[in-house]
Amino acid sequence: MTFEHKPVMLDECIDYLNIRTDGVYLDATLGGAGHSSEILKRLGPEGLLIGIDQDQNAIQAAGQRLKKVQTKGRYVLYHTNFENIREVIGMQKLKAVDGVLMDLGVSSHQLDEGERGFSYQQDAPLDMRMNKSEERDAAWVVNNLSREDLTRIIREYGEEKWASRIAEFIVKNREIQKITTTGQLADIIKAAIPAAARRKGPHPAKRTFQAIRIEVNRELEVLERTLKEVVGLLNPGGRLVVITFHSLEDRIVKQAFRDRSQGCVCPGDFPQCVCGRTPEIRVITKKPVTASQSELDENPRSRSAKLRVAEKL
Ligand SMILES: C[S@@+](CC[C@H](N)C(=O)[O-])C[C@H]1O[C@@H](n2cnc3c(N)ncnc32)[C@H](O)[C@@H]1O
């Protein structure tokens, strides 16, 4: 299987991870192992790479790629959601690791594999599950959620101003015929957005497809929960490197970093601290890092990428 996915901000990720040859590094979004193979190259016999992906195809492709890396380092791969990061680290008989990388969202491979149903550019079953063993796919979401829920999801996760019209059109159409393909959904979205609004900006289905994908894979909820957990799973000096691809994700990362880097949160007029909170991390990137001009020219996917880094105290 070929897995064409250009790793985003590869050099930056490797630099920020501060890789030690004897360290343990966890790549929570293995994909095609673009980042992981560079991590593995830098490890010695005492070093370990732990890779996680919820997509079985990614695990297979990454396994094939990592097998070819010239290294003394070891690696283990887990097919699971990164929300299970604590269990995964525990399975290695470890309590913490020296670095965690999260390169969020879908891989180019998932988008290119038409039959996965992520892309509005290819007609395919409406699936969008990163993990094929999950029950709810995109067709289930589109055919079963209420008009109110669909409006909320499309508005919040897609930042789509025509959300309520799109939801209305979905509900009307599904009463006539079940919506089972990406082509059907894309046509319904197009019909819902007035022609003048459709002429500007990206493909009219882009935002709604993003929203449905986020809902199907519970992306924001899982990210929020995992960020809360991950800080406690880093050794002192260990780094958390996160790349996001849209503003909702970036906001969650920024907020989590802010919360965990803050000390006392008692009101200013308290004579002394009663909350007892101390900072757990130091934020390394005050502003998100974006891709260099040469990467932007070469890899359009890097355009929306934002990288943030924190270090465990
Ligand atoms: C952008 S790609 C990563 C690409 C990888 N860094 C590379 O260079 O090849 C994101 C990957 O993370 C996986 N993924 C996304 N959310 C996940 C989650 N909650 N748990 C596990 N894997 C996840 C996706 O299946 C996808 O393969």
C-alpha cells in the first residue's frame, strides 16, 4: 500500500521534541509515519517510539515504512484512539514518556482513498470513520440526527453560515430518500447554498463535510479530554507538540496550554492563595508556529497548520 502524506512542519516537530537517543516518544497520530520515521532514526537501543492510530490502514502503512528505517531504536504500534493514551503507556510498563506528538485531522491518504467517504470530490459511501470498527458513520449522522443537532454541528464544527438551510435541506431530502453517498450529500449542500454565495470561497461542501467528519470521529471532545490527560503522562522536561488544522482545534489546544501553565487562580483580593495550584507546563510557543514559505509552496495542506509546544515542568 502506498501512503502519500507529506509530513507537515517536520523539521520544526523534530526540533521541538528535543529527542534524546534513550528517550521514549509517543506519536499519537501515526498516519503514514512521516514524523515517526524521523523520530525513530534518532533513537538508540535504549530509545522507544510508541505509535498510535485509530485507522487500521495507517497502522499497516506505518509498520511497513518503519520496518525500513535504519535505526537501533525500537517501536511498538497500537491500533486505538489516542484517548486511550494512558492505557497504551501502561501496556509498555511505563508511567510517562519524554515527548508526545499530535498531528491532528485526516491524512492525505484518507482523503485520497475515495471509498472512505471523507472527500466531496469523489462519489462514495458516506462513511468518514477513521476507525472502521466504530458504529456511527456519516450516513448514520446525516440520516438520524435532528434538524437542530445538524444545524448546531454544521454551524459550530463547520463554521458555516448557511448551516440552518443545509440542515433543513438534509432533513427534507432524507424524508424522500435515505442519504447514503458523498455525492448525494454534496448535491444537497450545493442546492441549499444560494448561487451567489457558492461562487466565492472554497467548495460549498467543504465546511459541512468537515463538520460531519468532526462529529463522526468525536474529534473535539477526544482532543479536549486527551490534552487534560497527556500533561500527567510526560516526564519533567518532556514536550507536547500539537499541530492543528482549524481554529476550533487550535482554540482547544491554546486553552489547555493556558490552563495548565497558570499558577494560582485565586481572586486578586484574596490575602493568600487557597487554590494551591502551581503551573504544570511552560508554553514554549507564545504564538502558534506556521509553515515556512517553502513548505507552503510545496504542500498546500500546510497552509492551515498551526503548531504549539509545551514543556512539562
Ligand atoms: C494528519 S494524519 C498524521 C500524519 C503523520 N504525522 C505523518 O506524517 O504521516 C492524522 C492521523 O491521525 C489519526 N487520528 C486522528 N485522530 C485520532 C485519534 N483520536 N486517535 C488515534 N488516531 C487518530 C488519523 O487516522 C490519521 O491517520
